[in-house]
Amino acid sequence: MNSLSDNHTEVFMAIARTVTPEVATLDADGAARMIAIVDQALLDRDPATRKQLGIFLGVIRFAPVLRYGRTFPALDPERRTAVLRWFQDCPVSLIRTGFWGLKALAFMGYYGQPEVWPEIGYTPEFDGREGVRHA
């Protein structure tokens, strides 16, 4: 990922596997496509936003050390879920907003892959007639 460091990418993918369990089933090519989608979305943002995201991913990486003695990627799925639930429900709106942004990126990275579309029943039409029902 060009927009985030390898450490930040590791944390992001651990978050993605937690909020979208299907991410864990991706092969190396699928994971690379997911990262490329997210990377492109981040490269379209200003450097300050990317920096804030990197800082937030660092917070998520190390916050569990205080309670569980391990970084976020090293936690089991149950503890990862508990940590993310705390960020999701945090009384500080900036933290909640950051979490929902990460969650949206994870969804975009996974569900934005054309290879996943048949799995979820998404069949877009690219001829400009998406809203027209065929008789």
C-alpha cells in the first residue's frame, strides 16, 4: 500500500478481517486487490487525512496492549471484536467517526472487487440502464 506503511496495512487488514469475516477467505490476489482499492481511495485524499488515518491505526494497534498485553493484530478474533466494539461505541465522537471511516474502507475494499459481486448477488449493468427493469 502506497498511502500507508506496512504496519498500518497489517492493522487495517486485521480490522477488515474482523468487521468483514469474508476478507479472511481472500487469497493473495484478492487481498492485493482489496488493498489496491483502499490505497487508491486514500491517495485521492489530502495528506493530512492520510496522516490522521495512520495515527488512528497506530492507536488501534497499541491500545489493546493496555488491557490484553498484545497488539491488535496479535489478538484472537473475540478480543479484536471487543476492542473494535469499544472504538465503535466510544463516547468521544472523533474516535467513533474514525472507526466508522475505517469500517467503510474495509467494506469498500472487499465489496468493491468485481470478483465478489456474484457472491453477494450484485449484478450491475454498465450500459446506463441500471434503473430500467427488463420485461
